[in-house]
Amino acid sequence: MTTPGTVIELWISDGTAAGTRIVADSALGPHDSLPAGFARLGDLLLFTADDTVTGRELHAVPLGATGAHVAAPFGRGCGAAIDTRGRPTLGAAFAIDVHTQAGAPVALLVAARPAFATLAQDCVRHVASPIAVGAATAASGGTATFGIPVPGDPTLVGTLMSFQAFAAAGGGPLFGAVAGTPGLEVVVGR
């Protein structure tokens, strides 16, 4: 998108003129930065752009600047799975579903950052220093659901959280008694 003085830069829009704004002006003045090669790394949006001074370089903006939300698994699990329903956006609630053995007690760990610590065999802890723990029991279909409300506080946009669940599962791959999910990376959006 272009406007006088900003030409081709990184923009975000909700489809309305009032909801359209520039996110990053990498080539100040009336020059095109031609942003390209977008990728997400945690709570950052990475891309290349030409600032017209040093040429094409790697740039990064916080996802919070775009208002985007993320709910994506990472790493590998050992005997259990994790997914989400709904969107982690301001003033809304989303659900985290943990899939394991029916009737299994499940603990949900939440941390401000991910970790990669091998526990045993192929099981990895994906949350560093958990700051909150939730507990539930998997229903007859083998799913434990955790409702996660997101307050409407705008300062939360861009907040990164890492989730992981462990279930007491007979014959589980961890010590023959526990199953673990992959990690789940969540970034709060608008």
C-alpha cells in the first residue's frame, strides 16, 4: 500500500480506511523499502527490507505492533497432544484442549517463555519456570479442556506465553506413568 511520503512499506489493515496504518517505515522519506520474506520468530515478525542506505537487511517488529495473534504448537510431545479453539485476542476467551487417556488427571503449565529440557527418553519440557498451573480431568473421549480468558487490557497485545500439559497416563512414555504434550506458543492479539 502506498500514500504520499510512505510508498511501499509494511502496513496492516482491518479493511477500512480508519483501520489501516503503517507498521514499519524502513526507508524513511519517499522511498520504497519493498518488505518481503516474512517469517515469525516467537513474538517477532521478521522480514527483509531496503532502507536505501545500507541495502536489503533483516528487520524485526514485535507482533504486538501488528495486533496479530498466534496459537501454534512447537516441539514434540510424548504420548499426548495439545490444540486450541478460539482466538487469543483482547476481551475474548480461547480454549486449550489436551488429548490423552480418558479419565487421566491433566496439569497445564504456563510460562512467559519456552524451554527445551529433556526429561527422559523422547520427552521434553517446553515451558521454563511455569508461572501458573491449571488442573482438569480428561473426559470420556480423552480430552481435558482449559478455558483461558484474555482481559481487554491493550497492554497485553503482543504478550508471549508458552503452554504445555502433562497427564498421569498408565503406560505413558515418561517413567511409564506420564504423557506430555508438545509446547503451545500463544501471542495475544487485538
